[in-house]
Amino acid sequence: MKLSQTAFAALAGILTVGLTGCSHAPIPVAENFPYTAQKKVRSAGHWDAVAQHVVSSTMARLGQTPAAGMALQVSLPQSPSTFDRAFRELLITHMVNDGKTVVERDDAPVKVSYQAQVVRHNSDRPHFIPGLFTAITSGVYVAHYLGVHAHQDAAMAGGLGYAVIADVAHSQYSGGPTHTEVILTTTIMQGDRYLVRNTDVYYVEDSDATLFQVVRGPAVRDFKVVSQ
């Protein structure tokens, strides 16, 4: 059946109105961030690598301030966690090995402090997001197979299948994303002035969260002694 010109125009107008209506939403739609990777801290050796990264990053920026070369004091957070105690020692080791002057005096002109904030997510954690290997492999197949093999579509589909498997394996080896993250912020101050500030975010295993949390001792109760 053929549509008349008038009927076709009417149908086109209806479709246009429908599509226009679909282009508007009462609230913003959810959208994922671009593909990113986030490191997972799983051992004391990883803590050491994090400390080395923090020292390298902060000391380079401190060297561009008037406080460059001044003595540093690395303070321990109040009610420190297991991580806090170890991280301070690791920071001092890397600073000293880097040639910095680190002292225990409270009157040190430059203060270095840090805070590890534990964030717990209750929502489900997607284990895999196609990304690195898939993108690289698809680009390779486009460059290699077009004009070389007759069945480009089948070859590319198979290659992308292997790439997806590689993506899954790449995530599996790290244990995948967890519900727990640590926001680690390092601050360097001179008096009341912020000189350098560095913040990194890491995954940690859910069962390791207590290593980063404040250690609180047992409650202390006051007992009243009544003489007879």
C-alpha cells in the first residue's frame, strides 16, 4: 500500500513530535564516567609504593615554594590506625633517602600531615567495564584485517571476544572492584598556610578496611569506692 503525499507528511509530523518529546526528560539521565583505572592496595608493600608516590609528588611541588630545603616534621594522626603508624615510618624513610631534613621537633618550620578516610559503598560493584584491551584490539583489527582477509567481520568479532576475556582477566587478577575505598590526603603547611596538598583514592579489600580505621581502646569506666 502506498501512502499519499498528505498522509506521508502527516506521519512524518507525528514521528517528529514523538522524537522531540523523547529528547526531553523530567530529570537528568544517569551517565557513566569515561573508562578509568584505580589501584587497589592489598599489602604493606603497596603501602610503601603509595608512600614513595606521595613523597615524590609532594616534595617536587614543595621544592617550588619558599619553604624548599626547610626542616620537616611528619606528624602522626590522632588515634592512629595500623596504616597510619606504618605510613608515617614509610614517609620518613623515603624523605630521608631523598635527602630531606626530617626532625622530631614541634617547632619545625614545615609540618607534614596525612589523613586516610575510609569510604564504604552499599551499592553493587560492577566487576568489569570493557575498556583498555577491547579498545586496543578493535583498533588493531581495523588496521590489520581491512583489505587483508575476506571475512573481516568474523575476525573482528572473534578478536573482540578475546579482548573482552583479557579485560575480565585484567580485572580478575586485581580482585576486581570492592565496596571499600580509601581517600588518602597529604598536607604540607608552614604556619597556617597550605603549601602542598595531594589526594589519591585507592580500592582496598573489604576485609582490610579495619587496617585504615581509627583504633579505639576499650571504654574506660570510673568506679566509685565506698568505704565501710
